[in-house]
Amino acid sequence: MSQFASLVKPRRLALIPARGGSKGLPGKNLAVVGGTSLTARTVQCAAGTGLFDYILLSTDDELIAAEGRRHGAQVPWLRSPVLASDTAAVVDTVRDSLRRLQEAGVAAFDVVVLLEPTSPLRTEELVKRTVAAAESVGADAALTVSAVPLHYHPRKQLCLDAEGFATLFETGSGPVLNRQELGRTFIRNGMCYATRTSALAAGAGILGTRLRTVLVPGPVVNIDDAEDLALARKILGL
């Protein structure tokens, strides 16, 4: 049940962070996958959910901004060089965007949803499920996750020192267990994050303090390099 059940409709912001300076794959946010650029695909996905009162593209790049506007995103400013650097934290861009929208007179939002263009396998249904999870009673954030194959389980991982001696990754975890004894673990896959703005205002990050998850059972591609891009194109078609 949604904690916003008493409201006619919570105000939701879709925030698409798409900076221009990628070292691993230059220009990746304008790369075409399945006949559509990653930026356009993300804007279209956000709009297709019917959930959002405002779709904001945050970029420092004029070409990305033009692509976003062409497909219906709002780009009222270009992101500052500080927030577009390799070391900038995405939560700082989220907070800066909320502040600037407020200063521009845009009505406050209840939930902000982060949609990174580098996840082209994202679906509208997945975004809807993540938003619903974040808005459910007892939660203040939600994100998509994928199951970690058991052969990569933390209880099977080792750390090596400078001399090549090994220790268990989980210090003090005891002997390595058989596969049948291992519990499942999960990793965030970057497809969708949803956070209540009240949690951000209280100082929490995009994971909030009461985090729910949405499991993605199928393939996931998060594009960081040319190999990832080739895989996405193979799955979705050139």
C-alpha cells in the first residue's frame, strides 16, 4: 500500500543525468541502440510511464541537451563543470536539481526518480514497480537489483596481499561453504532509483534509510565501454 494513498497523486520528478564527458566511451549518452539514442530512449521511457510531472535532463553538453529537448525533456540549464566531473556524486546533482527547480518556482516534488541513460534495457513497467516500491508504507527509497551468481558469492571470494597470500573476503566468516548452503546475494544494477524527497531533505542519499528493492530477472546491460555498447546493440538490435 502506498503511503501517498491519501493524496490525489504524488508529484514525481524524473531526473536523467547525462553528462558529456565520458572517458570509457566518449559520447556514449548519444550512442544509438535499437535505432534510438540512449538519451532519447530514456526520455521516452520516462514519458511512457505516465508517472511524471516533470522530466528533467541534467547535462553539461549542448548536443545532449538538444537531443533531450527534441524528445520532450526539460533542460532549463546546463550542469556546472563541478557537478559534471568524474568525481562528482550523483546525489549532489539530484539535490542541486531540486534546489534549482524550487528557485525557478516549480512546485515541490514528493519523489525523485533517477534514470541513467546507460541502462537501455530498462522498461516502463520496471520504472513503475520501482516507484511503487519507494512509495509503499515503511519505505523511503527503492532500486532495481540483479541476483549475483552463487559462484561469485562473497563467501567464495578471496583478497590477495602484496605477496600473493590470500584471506577470505568476509573476515571471520569461517570456512567456505558448499553452494547449497549459501544464501542469495544481490547487486544494484543501475536501471532505476526512486527516493522520497523528504529522505533527501533529512540528509539521506539516494538509497534513503528504508530501502526496498525490485528484482530484475532478465539480462542487464549498464554501458561503460564499447563492449557493453556492442552487447546492448546485440540484444536490442543496431
